[in-house]
Amino acid sequence: MKATAQYIEELSDQLSNLAKQHEMHDLAYLLRLASDEARANAQRAPAPVRAPAYEGLSQHG
């Protein structure tokens, strides 16, 4: 989830800058808000939990 939030942050930031260049200020503002929210979500996201590997179990039963 953290990687997804970081991707959304970066993409929103890039789109916001592009919207600014084309004088779409309202869109740029909304995209900046999305980038800020994604950044906050990325900072709050817990680290991924990995299940322990069980060597004694066979995948084929």
C-alpha cells in the first residue's frame, strides 16, 4: 500500500505541474491536494507483513 500511495503522490505531483503549465489552475490545485493526501497516506502506511515460510509443508499435499 505504501508503494501505491507513493506512486499516486508522484503521478499527481507531475500532473499538477503539467496542469499549471497549461494554466489549468483549478485542476492543478486539486491534483496538488491529491498528492498531499497520498503523501500523508504513504507516511501512515504500516510496513508490509510477511508470513513466515514453512519448509515442512509441501505444496502438492
